[in-house]
Amino acid sequence: MNRMVSGMPFYTYFLYKLDRVDETDAEVNWEDQCKINTFSKLNQRLQYRKGYLKEKKLEKESIEDIAGELELIEEESVYYKIGDTFIMLPVEEVEERLENNRNEVDKNIMELEKEMSTLGGHMEELKSDLYKKFGRAINLET
């Protein structure tokens, strides 16, 4: 015989109640809402930085590919793009410019990784504070 509780089979009701045991009915005050909003903003910044980091890594890879191709070229000068214009430059100067570009991209990558680490650390602090108060009632997984 299937027993019904609150309009649903007993086993479904029991599982529903078990799932709700860890949830708290803590009230969200102004400070909590500010923490949630801050977490959301930091998460958006982190996601943007991840995309930008991916672009920079692709740019670095392209620079390294071009530098490798320059080593195989037997000509004395090649076209180099500056803005929307291609200019004929000596291979040595192009290699120097590529090295400067590579160093700049490496610097940008290091800055992005450092900033992402800082953002992640601050997000972890906020996440632990909010999970202490709200338990499973809040989802902050990114």
C-alpha cells in the first residue's frame, strides 16, 4: 500500500525532506547581500580575465610561430604589419620587434595570472563566509 504524505508518495516526500535538511532559512541581511553582489562582480571580472588570458596566450603562440618562420627565411627583408600598413623591414629589425612584442605579451600574461589569483582568493573568502551562513541554500559554484 502506497502511503501518501502532502499529496506525494511517502518515499518521495522522505527524499525531499532529506534533501532539504542541510538548507537553512537564514535571513539575507544587507551585509550578506553586499557579499553576494561582490562575489558576482569578482566572478564576472575573473571570467573576463580568463578570456583575455586565452587571447594573450594565442597571441604569444602566434609570435613564436612567426619567429620560427623568420629563422627559415633566406631573404634580407620581409613585410611587417604596423597598424593597417605593411612595411618592408630587415629581418633583424623584425626579429627585434617580435622579441619586444613577446616580452610585452609575457608581461601581460604574468599580470593577468597574478590578478586572477588575487580575485580567486578574495572569491574563496567570500564563498566560505556565505556558505557558513547559508549552507546549501546558496550556490556559488562557478
